[in-house]
Amino acid sequence: MYQCDPLNTGHQPETIGPTDGTEQWAFDAGGAVRSSPAVERGIVYFGSDDTLYAIDASDGVPLWWFETVGAVHSSPAVVDGTVYVGTRGNRLYAVDALDGTERWVFETNGSIDASPTVEDGVVYAASQATAGRVYAIDATEGTERWHFETDYRIRSSPAVADGVYVGGWDSAVYAIEETDGTERWRVGTDQPVLSSPAVGNAIYIGANDGYLYALAPETGDERWRFETGGIATTPAVADAVYVGSEASDGGLYAVDPEAGIERWSVDTEVAVTTAATVADAVYVGLDDGGVVALETGSGTERWRFDARETIKSAPAVVDGTVYVGSNDGRLYAIGTDD
């Protein structure tokens, strides 16, 4: 699912990516691919315009596609043979992962750009209605268990770890009880929080005020904040917290998760436009269409791949290949030149 797991860590510890970043294949979806791909059992799932696709990971051949009401900017979550995805048409779908048939559809009070998170038989999804909502939906039946309302829109994908954590366009970070949807705490920021939280020893989340925050899971107390110089992207959590800046001159930072101090930084020269994925390297997408692989310990560039337009789709790294979408309408498979 988006950022790999229900904690939104973006960490794939057992995965090795490609060594040189050579295009293996590209699938033309006919519209911008903002949806971050999910890869399961040799199939790549992603959305574009009003279609959810299932593509053979080895050769880019489509296996099936499912037409949705509204564009798919959300990233799919693939769990126990079902694909869960939200749309800008105020709907959350559950689709059979093998043949693309609809299992259920749930109508929400607004568009869903945020990616759903699935944990313990529950789908958590957030809407962008004027009054934002976080929904808890039974994964099998598609029925609502509870919903939680915020003061404004939500574009943040929930993280689930003994609580549900989400950022709001109303300049706040929320902790919600998993069982009944009641508020545990909220923390205000100076600007909207459009990035998604990642859970490690703290709740790490970027905000439009340019800071990466580390918050105590139990209380929301601020442990530290780190300045990125621009809108802070969704962080990834591994040995360090990796966060990008959407400032025009960009920047990617590796931050100590306990102390909140910089370990290294890289001047990307353009805005970082995706969350990072951490495997054997750090993989991230850029505003100029670049996908870069950086060494985790130093930030040294390993390789760079150039797509035609902005990358909004966070890379997925599986079996020596990076799968990533581009605003040029293509899903790319990037591997090693044999």
C-alpha cells in the first residue's frame, strides 16, 4: 500500500533496487499517473484518470482495468486479494485483485485523493469535503464502522499504529482512537498539513510551514521540529527520517529520528514532489521528471532516470525494479541494464 505499510514508513528493508536505472518498459495510461503503484505477486496496481489498472510487472502488459467514477489520484492498497482505492468521484472501491470485478463501493462526502490504509480488516480513508472526514470501513462488507470530522479538507493518508494519525488542511495533526473514532489529541501547525504521517518512535509529519515534526504518539507533545526550507513532503522512516522540500530549489534531508538533527542533505535543485522510498537506497521523484537513487548513508547519487514530466507518484521498489508513474501519462519500470 502507499508508503509500504499501515505505518506509512516507506521502508522496504529486504528489497534491492536496480544498479543503474535503465528503462525496462513503459505503459501509456493516456493520462497523468499521480497514483503511487502497489506491487503484489507480480502485478502492478495503479490509477490514472478514471481507471484502475493491473499490469504485468515483468513486461508492462495490462491484465485488466476497472473504470471508476472520478479520477484516481489515490494509491491502491492490495490486501488479501482485494484492491482498495479512492477516487475524486467521492467513492472508495474494493476490487478483486485477480480479475478486476467490483466487490463493493462506498460513497463518501468528498473526493478521496488520500490513499486508503488497511489494517486488521478495516479500511481507513480520508476525504476532501469542506468538512473533512476520516472513515473506518469494514474491509469485507464495505460498511461504515465510524467516521471522524475535521474542520476542513484532508489530503493526508492515515497511518495506523495503536491509533489513527492524519494531517488536516485546517493546519492540524490528529490522533484518533481506532476502536470508536473519538479524538485522542490534536496539534496545531502554522500552515496546512497535506503530507502523510509516518510512525516510528514518534509520529513524523511534514507541514506546509516548512517543518518536519516529531510528535509523541500518546500526547502529541512536540519532541522536535526540523526546518526543510519549503513545504515538507511525506517522510519515510528507516535508520533516519528522510524528508524532501517542495521549495523551487528542492532538497532532500536525512534527519536523526531521536535528536532531529541533520545527518546529510542533498541539493536536488528542483522541488522534491514525492515521498521517499527506502530500500537499499533512497528513491524519490522530482518536479523536473527525475527519479533519483541516493545512498542511504551519505546521499551520494547512485543513478538518475529522466521521465518527461513531473513525478507525483512515489516509487515502489520490488525485485530489482523501480515502478513509478509520471505526469507524462506513463508508468515506468526502471531496472538494471543487462
